[in-house]
Amino acid sequence: MYIVIQHEITDPELFWQRASGVLTHPPSGMRLHATMIVERHKLCQCMWEAESIDIVRDYLEPELGEASINTYGLVDPDRAIG
């Protein structure tokens, strides 16, 4: 399944320091498909592929939770375009 995360970045320095490792070295069974950075690095949206939203949340929150407010959602494959 595909999971989209919106990161509202509250501490850019900490977020990007931690994201450089988290986003580039995910565990087996998770794959990062896209990272979109907008609004002067204060907002980031990512799309992951994993078996569940909980797996992604459990991986990202310990690293990025201090530096961003994260909103998770499942992609609806019947309505997605692209």
C-alpha cells in the first residue's frame, strides 16, 4: 500500500539533519517513492510504500516527531492519478 505523509516542519535544522538518514536508508520492506519540498523547506510531503501505515509511522515518528508535525494518510488506489 502507498502512504502519504505531510511534514509540517517546526525545526528545520533538526528535521533535515535527521531526514537525511531516515529518508535515504529505510528498513527492508519500506520504499520511499517521492519527496516533495515546498515553502522554503517548512513543508515536505513524502510517499512511501509499505505493508501498513503503522510501519511507516513507527519508523518516522521517533526520528522526525520532535522536528515536525506529521500527518499520515493512505492513498486511495481507485482515485489516485499517476
